[in-house]
Amino acid sequence: MENQILFSILIISIVSESIAGALSAGRKGMDPIGVMIIAFVTALGGGTMRDVLLNNFPLLWIRWPEVIWICLASGLTTILIRSYINRLLKIFLLFDAIGVAGLSIIGAHIALDNGHGFTVATISALLTGVCGGIIRDVLCGDVPWVFRQELYASVCLLSTGLYIALTYTSLHPVIVITIVMIFGVSVRLLSLKYRITLPVFLYDGSSSD
Amino acid sequence: MENQILFSILIISIVSESIAGALSAGRKGMDPIGVMIIAFVTALGGGTMRDVLLNNFPLLWIRWPEVIWICLASGLTTILIRSYINRLLKIFLLFDAIGVAGLSIIGAHIALDNGHGFTVATISALLTGVCGGIIRDVLCGDVPWVFRQELYASVCLLSTGLYIALTYTSLHPVIVITIVMIFGVSVRLLSLKYRITLPVFLYDGSSSD
Amino acid sequence: MENQILFSILIISIVSESIAGALSAGRKGMDPIGVMIIAFVTALGGGTMRDVLLNNFPLLWIRWPEVIWICLASGLTTILIRSYINRLLKIFLLFDAIGVAGLSIIGAHIALDNGHGFTVATISALLTGVCGGIIRDVLCGDVPWVFRQELYASVCLLSTGLYIALTYTSLHPVIVITIVMIFGVSVRLLSLKYRITLPVFLYDGSSSD
């Protein structure tokens, strides 16, 4: 039951990250192969980075190559339905919110399962949740927006913290996942709706303040 | 025989990718150490990425460090003969075409040899063939041109597809490699000559089309 | 004794690289979470890359997660004391010089210890010494300055060359480390003071010289 829920969340995340990747590639005027490569690295780059650093082999997409086709199909579909994307924006943002909360849980879950402590579990959640987007932005020539906007990393950290805390309770894993998903998705959607951001740190490198 | 041919192709690819890396570094006004670092990552970054993701250790350049010196020598030579580079452009483009077709074969061959299926073999070929150039462009501050121009990734995909298809036939491996090399080099050179590109996907993020 | 010295050098390097990372993030107006992520990857990215490529698992920060907190604390402290940073610039540059010389020694030491030859040891030293800064610059959207300025990579190479040469002598490891540290820090500080740089290689891609 727990695994089926995590698996469903994983698929939703992969689809929504692939769409996000394809849209970024579209903003840069890439060709279809570029779009599909960016969809692939956005969706699977974070988990791949996590597994390389935790030395968790073989990687998901090598064990289960069907996941690559999900990325390519999502990327290609995004190109085909681009005229309707804006009308679907709210559904996409919901999927994306499910993605960030879900990938945080998956990342933390995998690290705790491998016997790591809570610091490494938090890094694992961050890698899973935000690294795909960082690689996408670097490949598209942008400063990764995760460092600047919209509490994306903060939602990831808060969801991970709540998840790790709840794993110490006697709650059933399915209840824990449900609580964290509702919490993470709500925080993400509220931060988008009210445009909440953290104060930035500006250092101009010359003045003394 | 098959291995000697693949090895010769590998050396040609490493030399031509090192030169391409050194020229990119030169366009950014890097110092000689920067030029040699870029030559090294352009030539060996793709294969390194592939081996890290497929968990194929030790890496080529650790098993056989002489290959590092080939990169550095090629990078340094490029600096020294820069006045003649443009006159050598056609030879360089031929080497580069041999590189893209050859690295695709090598990447697919290694993955199939390790027991992976054709989806993973295709990703492995792409990683081997185009990833070095992507890392080079990211380090030089450019949006990787592989996503935008000149069918580089397409030639890689087509060559890989043909190679995988031919491995299912009873043709001798040397014949298969020869056919794929002729095909890949021709497609690459023709796409350059006639400036063939794929249509791009443009998404401006605001309008509904 | 040797290990305690290398450990102290490692901590100084991690703190100074975290500060350097946080300052770069501040120049880009990142939020506190972005600042801490950049501090972390600047300080630990080089060693992580080295260990992934040399297949040295588990990684330092997984074996010893306290090091993550050192990075975060250094990054956060940099934000808090930003008004005083410029007055502390000389101390910071000294720490940074200790970092580049020290990380070169650590990188070469680990590779030699794992039975690699001097070419791989030099690459290992470069990865340890400069890769964190390269990842930082890529994430901040800059062309990595290590390719262009201030002999940072050259100091790393010179220190590594001297260290490897001295390991062939009968000198006690502590003496070797002391000599290389004094040499590396001096070269680094002198190159900054006299603004020594290498001549650059400029290739404009069109003219024949």
C-alpha cells in the first residue's frame, strides 16, 4: 500500500517535471530532440544525482527503462498540446506541487531506508526534489530559479522535516504520507497564490553594507 | 579486429573532441590551463558520465591515463597551430563526424555488452556522443548548441538505431561498424553542407499559441 | 600527526570555500536557502566529484554529516556578518590560499593512497581544489573564473607537482605537507598581490590568426 502510493506519486512527479522541462526548452526554442532530452533530465536528473551520490545502483531508469518513455511521451505531448497549455496551467501547478512534496518524501524515504540519518535524508530529499530543475536551468542557460523564487526548496525542506518527524511516531506510513502530501501541496500552492518569498541576501562585493 | 577498429575510432574521437573543446575555450579567451581542462572534459566527459551512470568502474582515463595526455596534447597543439585552424577546418569536420558516429557505436556497444536493452543502449550512445559537448558548453557559459543545431544529437540517434538494428542481423561486427560509420559520417556531413535542422519548438509562456 | 594536519586543513578549506560560495550567492541576490545550498556545493562539490569519479564511497559528507552543518553554519554566518566581510577580506584570502594548497594535497594524497599514478593524482588534486568553485560558478550563471584568472588552477597544479615530487623523497610526511603549504600559499598570495595571470588563448573563429 505504502509502496503503491509512493509509486503513483513518483509517476505524477515524473510527468509534471517532464512537462516543466519541455516548457523551459520551448522558451529557448530548442528542437524536438532537445526538448525530449531536457524533459528527461528534468524528470530523472534529481533521482539520478541522488542515487549516484548515495551509490544506489542500478539507477531507476536502467532498472526500469519504461520510465524513459514516460518522459519522452510527456515532453512530446507538451509540444503537441502547446496551444492548450495555458488553459491547463492550474492542473499543471497542482501536479507540480504534488511532485515537489512527493519527491521530498521519496528522497527522504530512500535515504532512511538505506540507514542514513536525518541530515543525509534531508540532502537526499533536496537532491530528489530540486536537482532535476537545477540541471534543467543550467542546460537552458538560466540561473536556477530554485535559488531565488517561490519557496520551492523551502517546501521541499519543510515537507521533509515533517516526514522525518512523523516517521518517529507510531502513525501508519500511509497516514504519514497523506499528512505530508496535504501539507506540502498546500504550502506550495499558498506560496504561489500569495507570492511568498524569502528575503534575499544581497552582497555587492564593494560597499561595507 | 572489431576492438581495434573501435579503439582507433575512440582515439580519433578523443582528438577531435579535444580540438573542439580547445577552440570553444579559445572563443572565451581562457588561459592555457583552462583550454586544457576544457579539452579534457569535452573529450572524456561524455564517456565518464556514461560510466558513472552505468556504474562501470574504473573509468577509462583512470585505467589508462595516457588518454589524458592525448587530450592535453591535442588542446595544446590547437593553441599552437591556431593560425592554421581555419585552413584545416574540413579535416576537422571530417574527424568530428567520425567522432559523433563512432562514439554512438561505442556507447551503444558498451551498454549492450553490459546486458542492457536498446532503450538504455540509446541513452548510453547519446551520453557518450553528446554529453562531452554539453559539459563544454555549460562550462563556457553557452546554452548547449546540441539542443539547437546541426542534427548532432539526431545523427547520434540515427547511427545508434542503425547499429542496434544491425546487431540483430548475422552480419560480421566489422561490417556492421563500417556500415554505421559510413552512414553516420555521411548524414553528419550532408546535414552540415545543406544546413539541415529540425523545426524548433517555441513556447513563449504567455500567449495561447 | 599527518592525518590531524590534513584534517585541520580540510576544515579550514571547507569553511573558506563555504564563505566564498555564500558571497557568490549574495552577489546574485539569492535567498538564504539558495545561499546555503551554494555554500554546500562550493565546499563539498569538488571532493564529491573526485570520490564519484574514483569510486570512493561512501562520500565524506555521508560518512560524516557534521561537515554539512559546518557548511551551512559558515554560509549563514557570512550572511549575518556581511557588513564586516570587507574588513575581513585579508583573513579570508589567507584562508582561501590555505584552501587551494591544502585541497590539492588532500586530493593527490587520496589518489596516491588508492594506488593511482601521478597523472590521476594530479587530476584528483584539480578536482578537489577547483571543482567546487566551478560548480558554484555554473550554478550562479557565470563562466567559471578558474579558467580565466588569478592562477587558481596553476597554484593547484604547482602544489600538486611539488607534493608528488616530495613524496618520492625520504622526507617525513609532515615536513612535506608543511613545505607544500608554505609554497602554495605564497604563490597564491603573490599572484593575487601582483595580479599575475597566464596569457590567454583567443580564437575568434573567423580570421586566420
